[in-house]
Amino acid sequence: MGFPLRQSIRLGTYLMEQRLRGKKKFPILVELEPLFACNLKCAGCGKIAQPASLLKQRMPVEQAVGAIEEAGAPMVSIAGGEPLMHPQIDEIVRQLLDRNKIVFLCTNALLLPKHLAKFSPHRNFAWLVHIDGLRERHDASVRKVGGFDAAVAAIKQAQAAGFKVYTNTTFFDTDTPQDVIDVLDYLNDDLGVDNMQISPAYAYERAPDQEHWLGVDQTRELFRKAFADGRRRKWRLNHSPLFLDFLEGKTEFDCTAWAIPSYSLLGWQKPCYLLDDGYVSTYRELVEETDWESYGRGRNAKCENCMAHCGYEPSAVFATMGSLRESIRAATDTVGAR
């Protein structure tokens, strides 16, 4: 299936507006990182490898909201670090919702029960909980025994309070197609989360684990087998059908990382949140001063095994909007699954 219906309508309207304005490069979602500090040391993430002085910093509310307003994207994914360690994260969320943004708050959920009362259910807000597999697999990934059980308990608490809950799962070369099936079946059928996001692991330079990244062929084989027998249509996956085709190797895209830019304490990151080739102070500078032709598979050695959503999901979205057939397919997948 594809994006949730409300999200699809909002995104489609926004894309049409940008076309009418003649814009060639524009964001559809901003990855906002108001801090780098975290309460976990996940094997596949290197955010806490930043200098201690930077780990102590928290982005002011005005700066966070101002960056999103400047970019103009309809959707915001608030990450980090662990956003719930930010003392004003609830105010950042409230102000973004007041500006009619669709907001996803990424979290490992360990602090969620403590802070849940600071938030209110909203049609444009969802918790995005990091779940890297079932119990043993997840706990190994986040390097914390009991991490899976704590996250699941927090998800259930948020659901009971009326919140929408999404999950995000990253897969490594140690994962099998059955691992993919098992965790998505559990999240979809047993836990009943609203939507799920998936991603092949990218070779993040600062990550502690540098041995288990997926290559392109491995990624395609993994998802082709996991998606077989019509399974992907039953899962509430928060991705466009063409992006899922891309993961299976059924289609190919160029990278459009400028459509999902990253803004952090250091500024707008060039070219995306996975690569660290410098920072600029405005989204306009990011678009105009980045040599976009130097990034993507076949263009940059750092990008050779990347099939991450930040570069290729927007490519799939643009391809969908440019094709009547694919637009109908995406709409059918979205409505039919409900």
C-alpha cells in the first residue's frame, strides 16, 4: 500500500502548487534535528559521536520553527539524537502543528511514557518509533536489553491515549527476508501501528558498526523475497508503490536529496542527513550552492550502496505525480488497503 490518504492529498496539492510556480527544486519533507544528544548508542547511528560541547546544545524553538517556515515543506520529521531529551520539544511540535505542518516525532520511545502527557492527539501528528526487528534483534541494534519491550509498551500507551503511531525499521546485511516478514507482520497485525517505514541501512560514516551495511544487490534480493506473494500490499507501509518497486530492483531513480533536506544545530546539511559535506545557513543556499550532479549512485563513491528514502522516496513521488497510471495505482493502493 502507499501513503496514508490525508498525507497523499496534502502532498499532491503541494506538488501541484510548486509546479504552477515553476519551481524545479523544493522540499517535500524536512528532517529537523534540534539536538544530537541521545539516551542510546545504536550500532547504526553516529549522532552521539559529535563533540561533547555540541551534544549539550538544544536548538531554540524560534530557530527550529523558523527553518521549517523558510523551507516551506508541508511535512516535518523531528529526529536527533532523541527529541524527547529536548526540554521544549512539545512547544516545537505545537508551533509546527499551528502552522498546519504534518509532524512525525521520531523516538526510541524510552522516554515516551514520561513525556506523553505534554502532547495531545492531532490529525497531523504521529509518533514515529524506532523498531529494528523483534526483541533480540532490536535490543542488539540499540545496544540495550529490554529496549524492545519498553518501546512496545510505550507504543501501546500512546495508542490507548488516542495517538497515531508509526514505526521505522532499518535492515542490515544480517537480516533475512523472514526477519523482514516477521517484524512487519508483528507491527502490522499484532501491534496494529498505523503505518510503517522501512529502510536499508546506509553506510553512515560515524556509526559504530561499519561491517553490516547492505549493498544494492543485497537490498534488492532482501526486499524482493520479503515482498513476494503479495505480502507488501497487506502491510501498512508509509511509502509510495514506486519506492517499494525501487527497493525490489524493479525500477531505477536518480537521487533527489534536495527534496528531503536536513536541518540541525549546524545548519542545512550538504547534501543530506547521511553525508556530511558541509553546512549552509539557508535552504536556498543548500539548493543553489550544492553540486547535486555529484551525488547519487554512479556519481559518488559514498553513494554507491545508498537506497535510502531521503534520496529516492521523493524521486518516486515525483515519478508518480508525473504519470497518470502510477497516480491511479498509488491511489488504489492507499484506498484499497483501508
